[in-house]
Amino acid sequence: MKSTPLLLFLALALSGCISPPQMPRRQVATPFKESDFKAFVGLGTSTIEGQAFLLTQGGDVKYAAGKKVSLLPVTAYTTEMWEMAGAGVVPIKDYNVEQFFRSVISDGFGNFSFENIPAGEWYVECAHFWNYIGGVTGRNLRSKVVVKPGEKLKIILH
């Protein structure tokens, strides 16, 4: 009977060593065409700003404070990446595509802003996960938006 506390301690200690299941990976099948991204290069007159947060089951707000918010141009290539990620598959992408992504870090209340961007269709995303006593919870916050020339678009990622 004296070994029960020791076994319990070892079980708890080793449970922290278990890795979460790995998400499957797959190569993006759509060919990467740099010409598809030309409209998204350089400065523009548009702004996308917003706030990223989730509500807990108890109704508390969990702001995506200090999280990376990414902006990806909508093209055939990024659409396949977006759909793969939404289905729980990690896209293996052409390394050249990342030069066309933009990112900012949100403030303490999950607020973010992309200024002086070209008008067009964009994917906005933020990975918002946090630890709690039972493990890790949260999810990827994602939205597809269209911003017009000179427009200041306000969005909520939740």
C-alpha cells in the first residue's frame, strides 16, 4: 500500500511527457505563381484593424494578447493552404510564399492593425491557445475579408 503514492506521483510526472498527436502534413498541390501575388505587394491606402478574442465556457473573455496576427493574400495557392489548415492538415508550402505574408503582434486586449495595405481579398488569422489546469484550449481564429481602396475595415476574430 505504501507504493500507491509513489505510483500516483510517477503517473502524474510521466503524463507531462506525453506529446499531443501530430497533425498530418501534406504538400500544397496548387502551383505557386509569384505573379498571383503582385497586386498585394507594396503599400496601399487600405487598413484592416480588429480585435481577436474567445469566450470561455464560463463566459469570460480571453483576449489574444500579444499574439501574432497574420494577413495572407487570397490566391489559388493560399486558398488551398487555408482550406488544408481548416481541415487540420499542416500545409507543406513553397518557401517563396511567406514573403507575401504580413504580420503584427496584438496589444493587451487583442487589438491589431494592418495599415497602408493594398485593397483586395485577404485571409486574417491568429492562433489563440492558452494553458489551464486541465491542459490547453483555444483555437485558430480566422476570417476572409475584402477591403476596398482607402477603406478602414474593422473586424472581430472570435
